[in-house]
Amino acid sequence: MIILDTSAVLALASGHRKLQRVADNAAASPFRHLQVPALCLLQAETEDEGAGDAALALPGIDVVPLDTVASVTVARMVRGGFGGPDICHALYVALPSPHRPTMDLILTDRADLYPPGTVTVDIDDERLDD
């Protein structure tokens, strides 16, 4: 899966060319959509009014809710110094789980906010042109 963090949602909402292409490809795929953690969507909308609506208008976007277990885990991650609530929710969504044994990648323009070992791809990475 590909996860869009707050910075990626903001860029997508402002018309970032590479991310628009990634979103179009995800929408055309019957299998993979882009995952947006709910707290990243919240933070993007807080920072730029309309960014949330712009992201939600795209058919290839799936919002990952903050359920009960996630809320406690994300809070522990924030307390542990892994970042703010949106960063920690993105990390939580990316972590391996029993049904997905590998870590997912996070599209971001702020890889420096993530702890070492987190699989991030810069939103301007040339591989996104393919």
C-alpha cells in the first residue's frame, strides 16, 4: 500500500503533478488505492481549508479511520516522541500487521520527520514519473 501523509495530501490538493498521476493510477487499479490516515487528512484540512475536500474528491483515495486500538497506539507513539498525531497515525498505518507482513511506504515531502527505518518516498522522486 501507499500512504499519503499530511504533506502529500496538501501537495495533492494543490495540484502536484506527480501525485495527481499516482492518484489517477490508483483510481484505475482494481486492487490498490492510496491510503490517507484520518489524522493526516485532519491536519491537512487544518493547515489549508479545502485540502481535505480536494483529497476526498479523488476516487483512488481511501481514508484509514482512527479506531479504538489505533487511537491508543498512536497516543503512545506521540508520547514516545515519534512525532505529532498525524505523523504517528501515518506510521501506525504503515506498520506491518498479521494480514500485511511488510511495512508500507509513505509518500511525503518531510521524510526527516519519520524515525530511521521508516520506508518513505519523496513526493518529487523521479520514480513517480513512470
